[in-house]
Amino acid sequence: MDVIETVVVAFWAMLPAYVPNNAAVLFGGGRPIDGGRTWGDSRLLGDGKTWRGTAGGTATGLALALALNRLAPTATDALGIGLPEFRVVAAFTLSAGAMVGDITASFIKRRSGRERGAAFPGLDQLDFVVGALVPTAAFASGWFTETFTVPVLVVVLVITPLLHVGTNVLAYYLGLKDEPW
């Protein structure tokens, strides 16, 4: 697999994990997951992590993966690159895992004394990646090892922080976010 093909496969395979946290914002609101509970002086998660946002984000990632499956044969022919089709369990674990990774990061941020929206370099860029890949490796191991080869994993770990920072800065300048991180 050459470099371009590796980058394309990495981006394609991660799309169901890249989209859920953004979609969660659109579906968000409603009851927070932590129900307002605190641990010590701070909330467990905060108002930004809601059941509706989590469900909506997960459903969006799953629907995107299923839509990509429909496009995969045509895109493979057009690009000349073998794009993976998502098994349902992989589609679910990528999207739900991304949400769980983000929720876990929120918990860690609160324990470290950071407020909602505060930067936490490294964690902010890779929380959802770890959250997506770990359960996918566990529950869709065959698909995972076929798709996420070592070069593809390296690309994911390199391009994800760049995409994360770039899209957040763009959203900030467009007035869609309060912070550029």
C-alpha cells in the first residue's frame, strides 16, 4: 500500500469515529449523563455530555458507516484504492467508542481541575481515537486487523491531531466554537 492509499484508507476507516462528536453537538441538550452529580468540588462530566447527544452522535456515525458501505464499491473503482466496508459491529464500536472516549476525557479533565472547554493537549485530540479503536479491536478483531494495519494506525495517529486542530480553529473563526481547541 503506498502513502496516498494508506492515508485514504485511514481517513475512510475513521470517518465513523470522526463524525459522532460533532453530530452530538447538533443532537445535544437535554439530560446530562452525570445527572448533575459531583465528585469532590466538580461535576462528574458536566452539562455538555448528554444522553441525547451521545445517542445522536453514535447513530450518526453508524449511519455514516452504512452509507459508506454503499459507496465503497464505486469509490474503490473511481480511486483505484481498496476501501474497507464496515461490518455492523465495527461501525457501532467505532462510533459509540468515539463517544465513550470523549466522555472519558471529560471525566479526566474534571478530575484534573479543568473546566468545560478548557484545553488538554493530547487528550483532546486522541481521546475519541482510543475510545473508537480499543472496542473495535476487541469486538471486530478480524475486520480491525485487516483494516488498521500498522501504517494505517500510524497515519491515524498523525492526521487525527492535525485534523482536530485544523477543524477546531476553522470552527472558531467561523463563530461556531467559543475556543479554538
